[in-house]
Amino acid sequence: MNTFTLKLGGLLALVVLAVPTGAQAYRFVDSNAARVSDNTYLLTHTYTAGFLNEDALMPIVATQDYETDVGYPRVGFSVEGNAAALQGAEINAMVLSNAPIVDNQYQATAGSRETFVLFTLVTLQNPVSATDDISLAFRTLPYSYTRDGEERTGSYNLEATAEVTTDDLIINAGK
């Protein structure tokens, strides 16, 4: 075997081993929407996230005003649909996961891909008509990690939607 082939093979092996060190992993899994009562909807967005060689922190808190700096990271989303129906709606959301909690955030350990579910409960002041859709748009997922003693932050900016239509599951609210 000639030395050029050995050198090229060694260089390729080095590149393959070195490139994935900062690999990020966000993956959309599923979005669902269910009508719980005449004016209440449960919207979910399931995703996985993690880093190959770094422990990453992901937020538990989820808000619609994610672009406002409040000093802590939040998953960003918006509820979309008929503007008149959404006027005055009560919207509550949080992210749930089996991932360990560190510093009030979920921790995805290096090499793992943790599963997260954004739960959003939307209560409208008035029921919407059968032709109106209410949807959850997943906007941003901030994360942080430490490399070489320096904390680094980033964000996945996304567009994934779960819509409520008349064919969705209707769950009786226990009257």
C-alpha cells in the first residue's frame, strides 16, 4: 500500500472522529390536538433533543412571549387560529420530560436524546365554530451547554404545527 493512501485514510478517519463533537440533535416526533370541551383544547408537541458530546440544558418553562428577555430560557410557541376566538383566551403551557432536572432545567446528558412534550391548554371565552381551527406553532427551543469551561447558548428556531379540526378526538370533561 502506498503512503499517499495511508495518509488520506488517516486524514479521513481523523475528520470522521472530530466532526461530530459538536453535533446537535433536535427531532420533531409528533403534534396532537384534542378538543377537551366546547371551549377547551389540549395541544401537544413532542420532540427529542440532545448533544453528542456535551450535556445540554433545555427549558421547562414555555411561553408565548419568548422573545422578551426575562433572565431565564423558555420554549417559545404561539397559538394560532381565529383571532376573535383567541381574544381573551387563557393559555397555559409547560414542557414535561423524564430527563433529570438540573438548575431548574431539563438536562440531556452527552450522547443521549431525551424526549420532551410541550403541553398547552387553551381555554377560550366562547366556543369556536366547526370551521375554525386552533393550532399550536412551536417557535423556538433554547439550549445551553458548557465546553472548555465556557457556557454557550443557542436556539433551534422551528415551525411545527398541531391543528384542531372537527375530526379530532373529543374528550368528555366530566359533566
